[in-house]
Amino acid sequence: MDRINVDCCTEETERLLSHLVAVASCKFEDATNMPPNLCRDLGIAHLEHENIWKRDWVCAGLAAEIPNAGDYLTYSVADEAIYCIRDEKNSVRTYSNVCRHRMMQLLEGRGNSQRITCPYHAWTYDLKGKLVVAGQMQQSKVFEKAKICLPEFRTEIWHGFIYVTLNKDAQSVKELLTPLEDQVARYDMANYIPVVNQDHTWNTNWKLLTENFMEGYHLPVAHKETVGAWVGLNDTVFPDEVYESFTYQTFTKAKGATYGTAHADNTTLKEHWRYTTVMPTVFPSHMYVCAPDHMWYLTLRPRGVGQVDVRFGVSLAPELYHSFENREQSVKELIEFFDKVNEEDRQVVEGIFKGSKSEYATPGPLSWLERSIHDFEQYLANRLSK
Ligand code: FES
Ligand SMILES: [Fe+2]
């Protein structure tokens, strides 16, 4: 992949890239953390914007979060405001969230609308992004209603996730994630029922949160009060191969775990799969825990080098969702539980970002449980240094 803009690269950026390439290309047993300033350098952030965010697929949310025609959610890709909407034919489509009149943002948050009406002068678009109403335009000689349409972006649904890219030439998600297919298919997570989605901003670099979510090493320590208590870390299994666009691992949950094992009414998962979780990261920024009873995902957008916008969601296996006697109370408890887990993660990833500015910060060696971090380093080196 060609680097788009090398002018932004200072000597420090070049030094960081060389260091990244060296770390990424060494054997895993020799691998270390990435250089600390990689998460602070503006030149690196610029390269990420051009070579990652404008080119790769990002996850905007779950198709099940917008189940009906006209349901939409807003997001952004490489700072481009977008919205994903379900059309009359049940397809999820993605459009620029910028009015073709005078650039007003059309939609905010989530909702349902059969027509998208701009809050500024009421130009109105249908579910295919086509302009259908624009008042008081009869005297304009350059207004051609039939030609005005919101730009549409490539969208693919993969096991219930909505992936979007600005890149017309990107390889399809289906092809990129083929080797991941067998790992997640058994859970049927596209049919899990969403119970929560939230947006937060944390004070850290996006890469530090990606790394944190990918590794189980911190679970018994940083999450000892929550998920850490149930994880069988020594059962962790990584793929034999290193893949270009994703990584994953599987691990087990203790049989008495509150969340993470198959409900008694689940008759499709057998033997150890009843308590096994798969944890993929689709690079650059989509991480999830797919367990027999729930799916928990994060998708990230950088906000400069020192902040990250975090979209967080949880969905539940139908047999668990339908088994609750008091669903409202059970979902409330689940949300409180995951809020606690997120808070535990926020503390550490904000702490690492603070640590990264120390002149004494140094890239430490990786545990065998941090194999995914080395996979991520290879992805970053591949995208940023060619
Ligand atoms: S900016 Fe949208 S109608 Fe004017
Ligand atoms: Fe964590």
C-alpha cells in the first residue's frame, strides 16, 4: 500500500516507523510493546488517517440495532459523518450525513425516519438518499433535483455487524474474514438481541484501547472484581497463522460464571463450546467477545491522539433473553456489570496513555497471552510503513 502523504513525517515519525517495523518483524518470543511515542506522534496519526481510517472497514454497530425500515444510527469514518439506515427492501445502506444544500448535518444519534429532512431548510431525502423535496428553489438555474443524491458508501453485514468503508477498492469483508467464519458461526450471534448501546469518550490513544481489549493477560488483575474471576487463561488458544485484517483467541469461562456460558435452553453448542468464548479483533478498531450467551463489542474512532470515541454494545442470546423472569431488572444488572468492566478498562488505558509520555517509558517484553498485540503491530507496520 502506498503511503499517501510523507510530507507530514518528521524525523521522529520516521524513527517511530522504523522501530514499529523492527518490532513487527521480529519473532514473537522476541517481541516487545510498540514504542511509547507511537500513540502521541501527530505524524503517525496523520498516516493512520490516510492509510487506515480512509481505507479499511470499520464497524458502525449492529444490524439488529436498526431492525425496521427507516431505523438509523449515525457514525463517522475517517471524520466523515455518515448514517446507516435500513431501507424498504430490508438492506442496510450508508450515506453521507451532510446535506447537499449547505452542508448541515442531517441526523444525530439514532432513530427512525422514512424521510430524512434537513433541520436547516428542510431539503428532504428518501431512504435511498435521493432528494425528494426542496422548497423555494424555482429560480435557481443550477438546481436539478433529480441529480441530487447523498453520496453512498460501501456497507457489508457480517454476522450481524455493520461494516462501512470509504474505500471503493477495499476487499470485501466476507473475503477478508473468511478464516474467522468457522470460529464465530457456531454462536449464531446475528440473532442475539441488543440490550444496550452507548457512546463514550476516553482519554487515551485508540491503539492502547485496541491492545487492551485484545489481550487476556490483564483480566485476572484489572478485572479481578468482574470478568477476571471466571476466565480460564491457561486455556487460551491463538490461531496458528497471522492474518492481515484480524486476529482472535479463544478461552474458557468457569462453569459458575454469571455471564459467558451456554444457557440450558441452548441445544446447539456442544461440549467445551458451551463455555468457550471467542474474542476477535477486526483491525483497526472493532473488538468483541462472542460468548455462548452474550456478545459484547467495542468499536473505536480516534479523536486526535489523546482521546478515543468508544461505541459499546451488548446483545444477548435469545434463550437467555427470553428466560429472564424480570427482564428489565436482569438487563439493568447486566448493564451495571458491563459498565463496571468498562470502567476498569478505562482506568488502565488512560493510565497507560499518561505513562506513555514519560521519558523513561520503554517498550516491555510481551507475555504469551499478548500474542494479539504482536499481530496488531504487524497490521500497523503493514499499513503505515510501506
Ligand atoms: S443545509 Fe440542508 S436544507 Fe439547507
Ligand atoms: Fe479489559
